[in-house]
Amino acid sequence: MHDHRHDHDHDHDHSGHGHGQGHSHAPANFGRAFLIGIALNTGFVAIEALFGYFANSMALLADAGHNLSDVLGLAVAWLAHNLSQKPPSARFTYGLRGSSILAALFNAVLLLLTVGGLTWEAIQRLSNPEPVASGTMMAVAAIGILVNAGTAVLFASGSKTDLNILGAYLHMAADAGVSLGVVIAALVIRFTGWVWLDPVASLVINAVIVWGTWGLLRDGTRMSLAAVPQQIDPAAVRAYLAARPGVTSLHDLHIWPMSTTEVALTCHLVTPAGHPGDAFLHETAEELKQRFGVHHPTLQIETDPAVACALAPETVV
């Protein structure tokens, strides 16, 4: 007969385990930074899109789309942080942590659709270049440099100690660089009259957005399909558990993301010498957290190897 014991490590750490898109939990003391960053960038996106339309500049419109991606990214990080605080319920036993994965997927799809429309317009503009208001284009992009650089400064203090804050910091800093590229393109157009440079700049910016968004879409899809997070080596986790004192074998090992920042694990450990005790379970849970970033392990102990577990075969989920 199996001795089913479960150990849940509820000491969740939300600060050190990020995922490739950078859309994750923020420490409480950066909530104000997120609010200011979202407000500044939302206002600038509206202004840039409006002036881009009236200035007839595809580069400004593309940069507005790029900045919109940052607003969505910051909003998702903030939303994920807030939803992670919601307690579990009878229906949502893990709380609402997984909503951050759905939000990341939504953002990726929305951004790709937006870029598709901007790219189509830029290609048409290449074959039939139109005059652009280079002065307006330059001024608005210069404001973008200030907004993005200012937002980056808000996260600078935490960028050296928190991977999630570092992601926000680098994203904002990169956007300041993109806006600088638009300023340079506007200067060249102003002094050379090369209006074709505007749609070319738009295509370059769109490529930057697709490059970043593709990773978000890929990682979000993997998470939604409960794939082992990229930063975790499942073979190393298996080897660690197999080497625990008293463990002769293990099976039904599953590792999956509960959210964009938290990882869960379940596993059956066979210990013929008897149940190893609560200290063993707590120590194993803590080491799984420290070594592999697993926040929520559930370990089932089986003491009689003669009794076959229905979940032992590798082909059974």
C-alpha cells in the first residue's frame, strides 16, 4: 500500500526567476515605477500615433507600435503581480497565476497583427513614396527618447539585483535607441529629400518588434502547453531526486510553469526503507527551490516497490 505524503513549499519567491519575454512579477516597491511608466508611455503612444498620421510618417507610426508593445509589456507585468496576490479558491486552486501566461499570448498575437498592417502600408509606401513632415517627425521622436530614457531610469536601481526589473529597464533603454534612429532618419530626410527612408525606417522598426514578439509568442505557447521552463534542466532535476537518501527510483515527474514566474513540480519517489520523514520532504523542497527555481513541489512517497503504481510507465501521464 502506498504511503501518500505531500509536501508543498508555500514560501514563494517572486523575485528571482524570470522567463525570456521579461513579462513577470515586480517587487511591491516598484509598483509606483510601473504606474508612472505605463502612464508616460500610454500618453506618448497616443501623441506619436496622432502626429505620425498627420505628418504622414510611417516611421513614427511604427515607433508608436513599438512603444505600444512596451505599454502592454509593463501592464502585463503589473497585472501578473496583482493577480498573483489573489488567494486560491475552490475552483481556481492555484489562484490566478496562470493569467499572466494568457496575457503574454494575447499581447504577442495583437502585436503581430498590428505589425502586419504597418508592414503592408510601408511596402506600399516604398513603391510610391510620399512627402513627410520631417521636422514634426524629428521633434516627436526626440520626445520619445526622453520618455523612454526617463522610464528606464525608474527601473535602474533594481536592474542589478532583480532579473524582472532588468528586463523592463533594458526594454525601455532599447526603445530610446529606436526613437534615436527615427530622429536620425528624419534628419537625413530633411537634408537629402530621401522620402523613401521613412518607410525603410518603418520596416526596420517592425523587424525589431517581430524579433522581440516572436520570443514572447514562442515562450507563451510553451508555457500554455505546460512545457518544462527553459531555465530548468529536467534531467538534472531527475538526477537530484534520484540521488536523495533512501530513494531507489522515481516516476511520474512533471515540471510546468504555474505562471510566467513560478514553477510547479510533482513526482513519485520510491523509498523501500520506509517513509523518510517530514524533514526529508522540507529539505528536498527547499533545495528544489534554491537549485532549480521550483516554487511549488509536491512529492508522493511510495514505500512498497512490489505494488505497481499505475503512473509508473513513462508513457502514462
